[in-house]
Amino acid sequence: MKKKDIILLLVLLAIVGASFLAYWWMSGEVGEYGQVVVSMEGETFGTYSLYKNQTIVIPGRLGDNVLKIEDGYAKMESAGCPDQVCVNHTAIHNKNEMIICLPNEIIVEVTEGEQSKTDAIAQ
């Protein structure tokens, strides 16, 4: 290989590397983590980023629900309802996943982020 061949190869590698870094940087927060919308009795209570670790207290008819957002996942930590189905639900992070507390009429839905890798039947 000649000196010009080596320089050409290095330039091409630099272009590929820069393209990869630009793609990785631009697809960061929203594409990776998304956001959740909390609705209470049919009205939007708030919209929260899955990128920011936080705890949200949601007042319900039967008591407060506590939603914890951590490391890109949303999980209902506690609820004022008697059945605790929403607390026992797995943490969510894929687009269109939901946690629903029927007694308190609270819905937590991921509205932006990665699409689930499984279909509706497998979920």
C-alpha cells in the first residue's frame, strides 16, 4: 500500500466514525427513553420524561398513587386503592405500554420512545 492509499483509508474511517457518532448523539433522549403521560379521570395530569429520575404523587379518589420514574422505566410504587394491581404491574418503557389503576381512574402511558420488540399477542 502506498502512502496515498493509507491516507484515503484513514479519511474514510474518520467519515464513518463521525457519521456513527452523529447518529448516536441525535437518537439519544427521546428515542431511547421517551415520555409518559399521566391521566386522571380522563384529564391529563402531567407529562414526564423517562430520561429524568423522579417521583410523582398522583392524588386519587381512594388515596394517593406514587409513580417512580428511574433509569428509563416507570413503575407504580404505591397506590391508595385496595386491589394494588397497578403496583404489581411490571415497569414500563416501550411506546404504548400502560399502567392502569381502575379504582382511582389513573392511566400512565408511554407515548414516545422505542416500539416494543414483541407483538400484541406476545405481550
